[in-house]
Amino acid sequence: MSQDIHVIVEHLRGQVADITYVAVAAARRLATGTGGGVAAVLLGHDGETLAGDLAADRVVYIDDPALADFNPEHYNVILADLIGGDPPRCVLFGDTSMGAEVAGVLSARLSMPLVSRCRSVDAANGRLRFISQICGGKILVEGDIPEPNALITMVPGGYKPEQGRGETAPEVTRTSVSPLGSGRVAFAGYQEPKAEDIDISTTPILVAIGRGIANEDNVELAEELAETLGGAVCASRPVVDQGWLPTTRMVGKSGKRVKPDVYLALGISGAPEHVEGMSDSDLTIAVNTDPEAPIFDVAQYGSEVDLLDLLPVLIERVRAAKGG
Amino acid sequence: MNIVVPVKLVPDLVEELEIDDGGTALDTTWLRFILNEVDEHALEQALLLKESLSGTVSVISLDGEGVDDVLFASSAKGVDRLIKLTGVDYGVNVNNHAMARFYATTVRILEPDLVLVGVQAHNDLDGSLGPLLAEYVGMPYVGYVSGIAPINGRCRVRKEYPGGLIAEMDVEMPAVLGVQAAESPPRYVAISRIRQAMKTAAVDEQAAPDLDTTGGPMVDSMFKPETAERATMITGDEDEVAGRIVDLLRELGKA
């Protein structure tokens, strides 16, 4: 059994995901405890150079035309062979729509324990430790990373992607795999995001609404405030899932990443999946009746008033300030 | 089209969360358990497929506080079969590996065409339920799904990626799919219909197999995050708060 730490590289259309750099940063920390090296495992097609700026000691590269686009079944087959054949101490994935499902299947297939939602790791006195965040970011849990091997899925927040970037390109070893069959899952193509009325990723003032907006009729109030401010309305997942705003207005893990001058978060709890999309905002003002809402950990200013009481008054005040 | 929806109840985050005296788990004394939010979407998607293609929908849950309400509400929405695994409770230390093993036993007997689960839950610490269950029953798994169209023994699913990009994948049935969002919002059901279901719907109680939590980590400490910087709170009524927000915007030249 090796003391190495493996990181499964997540990439989409030629771009390595930030979470992979975060995972490499965590892997470096773990490797100081095990004395092993950090290997980035890259599955792709004509993508050998993708892992060139990862702070890994080496890259294990598996090339196949069937790996040009993500297919969970191919990943499961290849990684079960690779990890099962010579298990590293830990294998790190992103806790994402790619990494989470592969890690779950492999945990069951290889009978290897899985730690998910991991935010940071530590290595001291011969013990490897994890801290994971649960309950929408309201609770942290800590424990030993299971021995002798474990799979770990990483969430953002504990490390900056820069910490996982290296200056010299790691050595790449190409590994061949048995031909990949047609299998039970086939990638059929992409659906591009819909054409947008407004691109929230470049809008300087965003009025963001969450579950606290309570019902569809109240969305109009947020629209009115955004219009008065010369900005746009965006939302967290629950609002979009209700069909009150189009998916092009969703901020977060599977929506847009925004970095406005002002982000007015109304009735948004601040679950990690949402924060991932808005934490680069210059000024965040959060309004939520729950004093423990994690959004107050991200915002510079906050208030616990009811947003439905606040909105009409705020619209009038802004209108007055703008001279009518 | 026969569909099974294994559900998970999770602590309601609207309530204040307290850590128990042991320091490793939530204090369940005042904790309210509710249906995992994306499980509502998995259930809705199952009902939509049943309505367009006919078939049956079965819901499976472990036992615990609030479970009967969830099952009867499901029945009122159109679920055909309600199954409750007894002898094991959400309130005790059941991780997702254990839950997946429980549900695998039932899914194998039901032999569904599709198993729809919520793609994740806020208290998952050992992976999400879907991929574990899929592997235990030997079915393929695709998660983060927000659309399912069955065609000739396969499903074309829409899988969500960051930035609003969607990948389409064809998945051979039977399969387990992790639902992120149903094609329409979860339906509302009137309380009178739930009451009616309580009188007429039968809950099939089955004894759960032995608990096996192998595969998840042990937690030796649980705590609330301490942040270096927390928001400066604006106090007062809505008028005062609105005034202060306008001041802040004005400082930035935005109002």
C-alpha cells in the first residue's frame, strides 16, 4: 500500500475546475503527514497538458477518445482498477456533479470509506484529520480520516485555488486502459445555457432573492428595487426551482458565478452551494430573519428585519435618494 | 414504468441546531425532521413520469418522527405504495452507507425500472445516497439530473454542470438517478387530502436488516463555525435599516 495521495482532476471543455486546485492544496497537506507524494490522475483525450500547473509531484494520464467528455461509468471502471490495484492512502475528488458520484460508486465498489463535504485536512502526530461542513454550513464535524485508505470529496472554502498551483509542470506518465465498451451510460452532447436577457455575471448591482421571498408575487418587489437601483434580480436555487425566475438568474454551484459591486442578499440563508457563486462580491448586504444564517459570515453588513417589510420602504428610500 | 423513490428525512435547518453533551452529534431533543428538499423533487419527477407513461410509484423510508406524515402526503400526491423500514430511525446514527444497504434490500425485491433519489442531503458525510445505492443493487448511476425522458429501455437525462451548462446522457434502465430538480415544481397537496390518505392508505411495514455503517467516517468533534469576520449588524426597524442601506449605497455612488 502506498502512502501517496491521489487527486482526480476534474475538467470540462479544456478547463480544469478550481476545486481540483483546492484538492491538490489539501493533498499537499496530507502528504506532509504520510511522507508520500501527490499524484494527479487525469482522464481525458488529447489533454495531457491540462494538469501542467497543478502543484503535484506527478501526473498519471489516461487517454482514450471515449474520455473526451465526462462519463461517470468510464471513470468508475478506470479508477476502480487504478485505485483498487495499488491503493493510495487517500484519493481526493471535488464534491461536485462529477466527483461526488464517482467517489460514491467507488466507495461501495472498493469497500473504501468515503468522507464527503471535506473543507480542510490536517496531518499531525501520525494522524490524518478531516473537517467537513454539514447542515448548510451551520455545523462543522471533525474526525480521523479512515485507515488504511479513504476517498475524500472536497468543498471550496478551506484552501484557495492558488495554493494548489505549481510553478513547474509535473512529470506525466501515460497509462493505458483496456478498451472502454459502450456501457450503460453514454454521453450524448451538451445543451448550451439559454440565451440571456441579462448577464448577471457582469451586472454591477444585484438584488438576490432566496427562499425568504416566500411567494412568486413578491418577486415583483425585488424586480422593482433592482430597476430603481439600475441593477438586476438574481436568486438562489429554491427560487429558480419554483419557476419564479429563469435558470439564467441562478447564482451558485450549478448556476452563475457573480462578482458585482453590490450584492443585496434578501432571504438567502447562505448555504455553501450558493456562497460559492457570490463570495467575490465587493460589498454584500444580507437581510435574513435567522440570526444564525451563514450568509452573515460572508456579508459585510446584515440585518434581521423581515425582507417583506423592508422592500417597500427601501424602494421608496432609493427612489428619493435618486431624486424621484 | 415502475419507479421507487427512497427518501431521507433530515434536520430542519430553520430550527436552531444544538450539539449534544457528547459533542459529536446534534441534540435531537428539539430537532424537527423534514423530508430532504431534493427528495421532494425526486418524488415529483416520479409522479410526472407515472402520469405521462403510466406505472407505479413506491416510496421507501426508514422509521422515525415525521415519517408517517411524509408517507401520507406522498400518497395524497399519487404515490401507490408506501413502505416503512422499521427498527431503525433517522434520529440514530444511520449514515448513508447503512441507509443505502437498507434500501438496496427493498429495491432488489421491487425490481423497478427507475430509482429516483434526491441528489444530496445537507447532512451527507459519507457521500450521497444515490451512487452508494446504485452500486449495491448493480445499477448505473447519474446524478445532478434535472430532466428525464425515457426512450426504448433507456433514459435521456439532463445532467447539470456549473454555469448553467447541461450534459445529455443516455442511461440504460434499470438505473438510479440523483435528481437535482424536477421538471416542474413539487406539487402542493391540500391538508384535507393528506387527512384522507391517513384514513385510506396502507403503510407496508417491513423490518429493516441489521445496521451496517461500514464505509463512513467516525466523528469525534462537532462544532459551530467561528468566523473571523461577521457582518456588522444594522439594528432598528425597517425604516432605519433602509436608511442605512441607502447610506451604504450612496457611499459607493450607487444611490
